[in-house]
Amino acid sequence: MKVLSYILSPIFVFVFFLLLLIFHPLQWLGLKLFGHKGHQSVVDYMNWFLAKSLLILGISVRIKNKHELPEDSSLIFVSNHQSMFDISPISWAFRKHQPKFVSKKELGKGIPSISFNLKNGGAALIDRKDPKQAISALMQFSKRIKENNWGAVIFPEGTRSRDGKPKRFASNGLKVITKFNKEGYIVPLTINNSWKVFKYGKFPLGLGSPIIIETHKPIKINSLPFDELLEQTEKVIKENIK
């Protein structure tokens, strides 16, 4: 299997970055010609192609959702974080809610398509070394989410788990977002197996382990004090990590 991964990994990397290069000018055109809706439509299809490119590695993406998600209020998707390949499946699966990500500011420049989308699509770019900037960016982000009825995506672990084992959830980012979206809902998500893409390190890439994203029951934000809300969200996410 590992021998095959040495053959397929370069093909996947080439296709993945080719897609980023192709969709970069398409995003620009979508934004300039049709505004946010045009840009969002291009981003949606980009994420579909990026998620499907994982099939080169024999990796399928499965979304398990038994719950009807509210459409008339902002949704805060809270998830564990295992790899960069968590992003596109979440974006495509929940595209109806136009999910916007909380991301570190370093990703806001230098990466074709990804940086353009983060800077122009409504994401929050935070400086982890500057708490004042981070809080300000999160406050502006939270207001945009409420005003536009968008979805927000936050990974409270703060960084990826390289072996699938969850890290402690930090509260600050989620606390700011929920403060400005009290009428919205938290939607807990559990991601399994995406860390296995990097089980050998950066190269070669792992093959054949399906990425599974499970949606849990939405929680009304103003139904619980924040500490209980965080505890309940973290518990249901971590209980379903396999």
C-alpha cells in the first residue's frame, strides 16, 4: 500500500494545486462580475472539486446527518480538527449555510484560491500572537455572520490533531461568536480519519481511509449558559471520535 502511495501522492498534489490555480481567477471574476453571490458560487464548486480530488488517493468523504438544520438563523459549526482536508468537505456539505471559517492570518496571503477566498469571502483572519487583534477580528466576523445569516466554522482545538486524538477546546473564540449570535445554533461536528492522510508524514500521503463527518443535534445558543454550552458541545464531539 505504501508503495502505491508513492505513485499516487504526486498525482494528487499536482491535481490539487492545479485546481487552486484554476479557481483563483474564477473567484476574482465571480466577485467582480456578480458580487458576493458570484464569488460564493465559484467557491462552492471549487470545494466540490477539491473534495473529489481525494478519490485519487482512494479516499471518499461521507457526511452523516440525521438532523434538520435551521435555515432562518446563524449556525456555528464547531468541530474537531484533523487535517487541511477537513475544510472542503465541510464547505461543500453545508454550502446552503455559506460557512465562513475562523483562520490564522498567515493563510490570508500567498496561497492561490485559499487566500483570496479567506480575504474576500467573509472569513475571520486572526493573529494568534496579538489577542487584541484576534478579539477585534472575531467581533467583526460575528457581526457579519448575524447580519448575513451565514454559517461560521470554528475549530476550538486551535490546531490540527496529527494522530486523531482530540486536544482541549479553547473557549475564547467560540465565546465571542456566540455572544453576538445568541438567537443562533451551535452545530457540533465530529471528523474521523482525515488525519490518516498524513499518517506517514507530509509524504507520501495515506490511502483509502474514508473521511467521515458526523453532524450532531443543533443546540440553541441562548438555551444554556456558555460554560455548559461549551461542555456539552465538546463532549458530544469527542465522544464520537474513533
